[in-house]
Amino acid sequence: MRLFKSAAMAVVCAGFAAAAAPGQSVEEILARADANMSYESIRYSGRMEITVGGETRYKTMDVLAQGTNKAFAEFTNPEDRGTRYLKLDKNLWIYFPKEQDTVKISGHLLKEGMMGSDVSYEDALESADYRARYSALLKGEDTVNGRRCFVVQLSAKVPTASYDRQLLWIDAERYVRLKSEMYAKSGKLLKVGTTLAVVHLGDRWFPARTELVSKLRNNTRTVFSMDKIDIGAALDERQFSLSALSK
């Protein structure tokens, strides 16, 4: 679940060096999953439900994205109205309307939660193309909520990878990621992601409601919902600029 891309639930591309399994190889599984999540452009309305302790806060936003490298989000809930995020490749800026100030997020701040959520800025910046950073292995099959899934393990090949290891449960019929676990180098479980709702858009299945739980915080969860999803939307290239961020 990532704010800037359904591709925050985007499944990885084909092209990994991985062991084959009887029937389907991991490359074939990931290629079909990626086909569900790939798009040239997307426009949608988003909603975050951030629960910490017994309190839940709600954030709403309008999001535009081109592929996985360009995204623009503007918050529309009263407390954060006018706050805007701009992602260009591996760079992230935030515009604060009250201060009329633009801040670039970098360094240790990338590990902080966006708007106090379980989704870090680092998560939001992570590309959907893991090929340069992870190797993949098909571990077998499992069941999630009664649905048969392929279990795929991703292992980091470079130190810049966000997580040392990830496990993905990919629906064997619809090829949508239904569950994910992210681990540190120590083997500690850091986060668990779950797909709560899947919608059929044209010829693809798409995760419209997802949950992310940090295992480093107590009694916390973030649920992200997408509505009015328009894949292939006509977007103005000028929207993805610093001038548009602070207009």
C-alpha cells in the first residue's frame, strides 16, 4: 500500500533470476501479476484510515501518477487541505500551504510515516521494478482467505533495497498480491500488508483497499482505499513539477 502508486501495492516485474517450479515459473507468475498493476497513467481519489491506539484519523486526497516515477497528490480533508506531495523518480517534496513552504524529504526522514501512518516516505518512493535490487524464488503455494496463492520470496541483492527480504502471496487465479511481509536483515518482521478488496477494471484485477501494519509500533494500522480509479487517464505533464506543487 503506497500512497503514490497502486504499484505501493504493485507487484514486481518479470526478469528475475530465480528457480523454476513445476507448472509455472516465478517469472511467469510475476509477469502476470505485473500486467495487472502496470499502467501509463492513473487518476484516483484516495482515503487513508490511520489508527494508532484507540484513535483513528482520516485523510483524503486526489492522486495523479504516470508510471511509477511521477506522482502528484493533494490532500482534501479539512486538517490537511492543500498539502501536496510530488514524487519525481527517487525525489520527494511536500508543500505546506499554511507556511507556504516546500520541503524535500531525504535522509533519515524517509523512514518516517507519511501523515503519521504506517506507510513510510521510503515506501512511497520505492519503484515497482525490483529486478535490479532483488532476486526471486517461488517457495510454493498457500491459502489466503480461502484463495490459492503462489508464495514468492524476494531477497535483496544490493544494500539500497528498502527491505532485506519480502514474501508475497499472489492470487493463483487473479494474479493480485493478497499479502506481503517485509523483513530486516536481522530477520525481524517489520511490516505486514494485506489486500482487503479487489475490483475488476476492464481486463485486469486491481487492489482497491489495502492494509499495512507496522510490527515496530503497538496497536497501529493504516488502511488505504482507492475510488474513482481511472487507468489511462489523460494527464497534463505540467502537473508533475515544483511550480505546480506550490501554485
